[in-house]
Amino acid sequence: MRWYELDPTVYMAISMIEMADFPMQVKCAKFILKKIDNLSDDYVLKNIIALSEAQIHPKNRWYDKNELISKAFDYLKHVPAQNQKLISQNVLDYLKPAA
């Protein structure tokens, strides 16, 4: 099971981002990074960055095609589950078409 399949909200957000066009995927990645920055303290961000830089994995996932999107998802992966869910709900709200 993938990390983002553990919570239905996170899974839905990642799936919606995957189905979006590339410019929207980049906008969502920036949105995720901003939300993580707002929800995390410096200590957590430093650990996330260190983990992200230390990991070397093959670039075979759909979101590895863009470094910004890949970083955003790597950071999202390492925040606490309640923040993953909150950020994912924010992404779903962000992706809703304007009424």
C-alpha cells in the first residue's frame, strides 16, 4: 500500500492532482509546500528537507516527472497524518471548480 492510500482524503487529493493538467499539478505542488510551511515548525521542516535530500529513488512515478511536484509529495509524505489529511482537504477545496 502506498503512503497516500492510508487516508481516503489524502488518496483523493493525490488522485485529483494526478488527473489535473500539468500547470495545475505545479500549482498544487506549490500550494502543498505553502501549507506544509504554515503548519510545520522549523525543526520539522529541517528534518523533512534532510529526508528528502537523502532519499534516492528511481524516477518512475508519475509525479517524479517534475522536481517541484516530487518534492511537494515527498514533504507531504513526512508530515504527521493529521496534517496530511488537512492539506489534502485544502487541495480538494482548491481544485473544486468555481460555482
